[in-house]
Amino acid sequence: MAKYYQPEIETASQEQIRAWQNERLVEQVKHVWNDVPYYRKKMEEKGVTPDDIKSVDDLYKLPFLTKDDLREAYPYGLMGKPASECVRIQSTSGTTGKRVVAFYTQHDVDLWEDCCARAIVAVGGTKDDVCHVAYGYGLFTGGAGLHGGSHKVGCLTLPMSSGNTDRQLQFMTDLGSTIICCTPSYAAYLAESIYEKGIRDQIKLKAGIFGAEAWSEEMRRDIEEKLGIRAYDIYGLTEISGPGVSFECEAQMGMHINEDHFIAEIIDPDTGEVLPEGEKGELVFTCITKEAFPLIRYRTRDICVLSRKPCPCGRTHVKMSKPMGRSDDMLIIRGVNVFPSQIETVLIEQGYPANYQIIVDRVNNSDTFEVMVEMSPENFSDSLKKITEMEKSLVGALKAMLGIAAKVKLVAPKTIARSEGKAVRVIDKRKI
Amino acid sequence: MNIYQISVFLENRAGQLSEITKLLADNGINLRAISIAETSDYGVLRMIADDAERASSILLEQGNIISMTPVSVVAVPDRPAGLSEVLSIIAEAGIDIEYMYSLFTHADDKAYMVFRVDGEEKLSSAIKAHDMEMATKEEIGLK
Ligand SMILES: [Zn+2]
């Protein structure tokens, strides 16, 4: 059984990886300088030209890109190729301003799918496997990425998409799915349903690739035990490509970053300074092979640690820990990115005070999401029917803005807890 | 001459109702009627106070969310089928009742019902056309 999808790359020496990175970075910087006026302007403002970038050691000289840049440049400002050269877009949930739209050339799609194929092979996937992809299909990168990776490995691919659990279970039993790809919370839900239906002995699953949201070791053990599989983490973000930027191997101790495509740095989120290996800080990625959406020094806002300690699996690429938090206020709820400011916008539009509180918890391995909203004089009336209608309209507007449903709880004014005069906007009770 | 009802937003929190009634009692406000409509998460307390203007400013001062609504108070003949007669008059006039509740105040030969309808004028004319009466502020002890 093949252990690696691209052995010569995945087990290359550190020197070889560095050599690829040096060469590709130099080329990539020239590419963005010539083809991405938005980034060129940033470089000029910082007084950097492509001549200053001779190797990865010079990476720190380049300006960062953030989600604010993506917003400002939306939709075409950070493209490195004309639309006629692109074959695909993928996007995150969320409305304009928060939504990320990324472009791909055929080459970009190929390399992204290679990354996902590496992840599938790393969990033991071969052409004899039946790969059940229960990530959402469509704009979301989850379905598309693993689907493409599964094709590359040669698995029999089941493009299930998310939802309709009964159908998922039927295909799983009838077609003998052996690898499942979905969010960890959906995996936990499936495990629960399988247990309830008493069909565990009809399930042939051996491994799962679970990403797009944070999950704990406890949850991993729970899923592994209930499904009788090994559960692996996968990491990625639409800005950088999608799932497969890094993936877990059999060691289940951190995720190998595909360093032939992405250079990872850890920085101090406050000063922007690069931190030495092993220190905890914000993860920053530079795409060195992407053509259509070549982000340089993109700040992920994920806080984690990198490690170059040798891995028992034989892969030589640097490993990142599970993200331990965020350097901004973004929440990931049921796999969807939620910014408190989006909720604020909706509240103001709907005539409620911007004094709110978000309460997130995890019950039975699924995220609960409640927004406490203060009643306003404008929205109050003697009619319960009218208040309920206003509430429904608020719930609808939140769903439209965020892409996921929130439970709204209307409360009396000034009842939302404040600490030291500052309102506490988010209470995250999830233990991850 | 309008009679105003005060509505107060209630969270589903133990003690909030008694806090409000105590606040009003401490300020010498007398309640003539009270009714609550609720969902599992929140409710609306509706009341008729003897001094609506003062009661509302006291409630507002304490940070309550309130709303004032003109309502119709009908003097219902205190005899069998009295209420049913009133309701048929309203129905025949084609007026929709959003909600109704009764006053604590009672006279020898009549009881008083608060009606929240769309079209108070119409209701008042219909009632009077059937030789029945709308309550006056004085007879139910309102200022
Ligand atoms: Zn490894």
C-alpha cells in the first residue's frame, strides 16, 4: 500500500524543500509585482521591490495581506490572472464584505487537489477505497477539495454533500464507504445516528478526514470509538486554496503543511514580528505556486505553533498544531465563520440596540448559537403577534447575513452583562 | 377622553412582574386591570393604571420598555349573556378583537371589559347604537 501520494515531495529533505521555496518565492513575487497592482502598491509603500527578495530569508520584508485587504480588493483586486484564464471560484459563507471569493486556474485546481490527495493517502486511502464526501458541495471548498483529491487517489467517490442523514447512512451501508470526509460535528452526529439505528456492524468505515471547524481530542476519541475508525484533522482556508493546506498523518500529532506550495510563518499578532520555531503566534501563509489568487503573507488570524521535529510517518514537511484560538474576534460556529460585527449590523438595520451577546456552546457534539438581543422601544408594542413577527424577521436577517441559524433571545434593556464597563459580546462555552 | 393602556416588556425572569407592581404600588399608583400575554421566552404585561401618565414615566425612569395604546372599555351589563351580547355587537360591526381582558372595578349592574380593536370609534358607535355604554374614565376611577 502506497504510504504517500507524492513520496519524492512529501519526504524530500529539508534542504530540498527550502530550495523549492526559495526558487518559487522569487518567481511568485515577480508574478504579483507584475500582475497584481494592489499588492505591488503595498510593496511600493513599504519600499520593497522583487530585487529585494532573493530567498525565504527575505520574506519578512514583504507586506502582509489581511481580510481587510480582501474586502478592499473585492472581487477582482487580488487576482493574478485574467478571468479568462480562470476556471473556478470558491467562496466562504457570509455577505459582501465578509465573504471571500477566491479564483483558480486549472493549474491551481490541480495542485489543490494534489494536496487533498496527499491527505487521503495519509489516512490510508487507495484506489480500492470508497470515499464518502459529506462536506457541502458548491461554493464551499470542503466538498470540491476532497472530491478532487479522492478522484486523484482513484477512490470510488461518493459526492454526498451535507445533510439528509438517512440517505448518507443508506449509501454508506449499501456502497460500503470506507473513508468519510465531513465536519467533525457532522461525523459525531452520524456516529450517534448509526449507534441509535444499531447499524454499526453494517458500516465499513476505517478512517475519517474532518475539518472546517475546531474539535477537541476528546471529540476525536468519541468519534473514533463510536464509528470504530481513526479520525484525522485537515486544515485549510478558502483564501489559501481550501482544505489540504495541511493535513494529519498516521501519527495524529499535528498537521503537515504542504510546504512545496505554502510557506508558513508564525508572527506576533500585535507587532507583526516573525517568531522563532516552536513559539505560539499567528499563522501566516504565502502561496508560492498559486496563479490566480496568489496571496503573499496572508494573516490567517489562527493562533498555533509550528514544529520541525521528525515525524514517525516519514514526511518531512513542517507540522502545525491545531489552531488554539484566534487573534481577531471571528468565531467558527458549525463550520461557518461568524464575526460579531455582522450581528451588530443586522441588529442596527432591524432597529435593535447594538448591545447584544453571543452565547456559543457545544451540546451533543453540535454547536448551539444564541444571540441575546435587547428589546427596543421602536420594536416593542402591546401586540405579542407584532413582536413575534419582528423577532422572526430578525432571525431571518441573521440567517441571511451569517449563513447559519441563530436562536434569538429577546431580553430587557441593560440586562446584558458588562465587565469593567465593557460589554462582553461573546461567551464561548465550548471546551475545545 | 381616551383610555390608555400601558404595555411593558417582560423577560421570562422570576420576580420581574412583582418588581413592576411593587414599583407602581410604592408610588401610589392603583392598577385597574392587568393581563399578560407570553411566549416561552418573553411576554407583554398590559395594564390600566389610575394615572397612566405618571405610571408610564415611573416605568420609563426604571428603564422598562413600554408602549401606550388607546383601548376601548365597555360597560358590560351584569346579567346572564351580557358579555355574549357585547361580543355579537362587535362581531356584527365587523370589528376584529386583538385581545380583551376585564377590569377589577365593578359597579352594581355592570362589569367592565377592556378591548383592543382596530377601529375604536366604530366600536363605540356600535355599542351606543345598541343602547349599551362605553365606560367613562370617572366611573372606573381613572385620572
Ligand atoms: Zn507525519
